[in-house]
Amino acid sequence: MRTVMIRSGAAIVAVVLFGLLWLATARRLSELVDGVAAVRLASLSPSPFGWNGTWLQFGAPTGDVGENLVGRMPGIDRQFRSLDLTRPGPSYGSAAELAVDARGRLVLSADGKSFVLAVRTGSHLPVDAGDPEMPEFAAEPGDSASLVIERSWLAWPTPFEINVVGMGGTATTWKRRVCYRLSWVKPSGARLSMVWAGEQPYDAVNLWRAPEAFLETVEIRQAPGSLE
């Protein structure tokens, strides 16, 4: 009997220790897996897109959406195709700058480099009633662009968090990372890479809630042979 009790106690301790270890390392493990592979949720149309001076409004999915990004909402709502240039905390400053030049080109600047993202079309994107018009921009001839939304393979538990914004205040029990990856290539060979990412919370009532997205990476590579 004593042996059985010792073994049972040891098993309980092992389970508790394993649980604590999982809580302590699950997020890091998820990040490590993300560095190797992620789950693609959807490919969005990168052009034409809107720019209203505050955020970029990209197009609808170009094919099937692998799964619901938020709750039970099918597809990718316009709200979740809107991205600004805010960098992650603690500064939450601007990670890049966008400006329209005299030729109607939307030029992105970061780290002393610039990239012509698109050209003003003269049209506007549809907006909700009462909102200001959003100018439309389109890729230059010969440009190649793609925009994909990815999520982590592994979510991590968050047993000590509460949902103060969700319906009913249901506790947040899991989080995962969501990324938007924009790639833009010019005929000259110039390249732009931008990555927006953030954590997405989950609770049993609302399921996956709206993900946050901050501009984590902006990389501009000039055309081969050009001066940096």
C-alpha cells in the first residue's frame, strides 16, 4: 500500500511539474516552430489597395480561406485587411513613412531607403457611410506582389489572463501569433518586404478574437547595380 501511495504521489508531482514546464515554455516553443513553418490562412489581393494617410486597405482574398480568422466569421472581413505603420511597443512609433509624390506615386520610406509602392489611380475604394473617401493605388506595370496571412502552428495557454473586452468578460485561455507578409518586386529587381504581426486571443465564448497587428519588419533592397 505504501509503495502504491508513493508511486501515485510521484505521478501527481510529475504531472504538476510537467504542467508548470508547459506553461513556462509553450510560448517559446510556439515561436520556435513559427521560425520554421506557419499555417497559411489566406492570400489577399495586394493591388489595387487604399491609403487614407493612416492605414492601408488591402483587397479581398484571392482564393479560398483556410479557416475562420475571427470567431465564426467566414472569409476575411475588411477590418482585418486594414494595416497601419505602427511598430510594436514600447515605443509604438512609426516603422515607415508613406507619401504621395508630385507624380501621384505612393512612396514608402524606411531606414534611409525608399520604394515606389504604387500609383494613384484616380478612383476611390468603397467606404462606410460617413467615412472619408479612401484614394486607390495600383501596382506599376511589371510589378509582382503578394500578401499572405499566417498563424502559428501552436497556440500557448494563458491561464492567468481575463478578457475585459469580450462579451461577458470570458477569460482568455489561449493565444497565438498572426502574421501578414507583404512581398513586392519591381522589374528592376528592387524588393520590398513588410511583416505585420501580433498576438491573437481565444476564449470559449467568442473563439478567436480580432488579432492585433504591428509593423515588425520593413526591408527595402535596391535594384542590383543601383546606389544604396
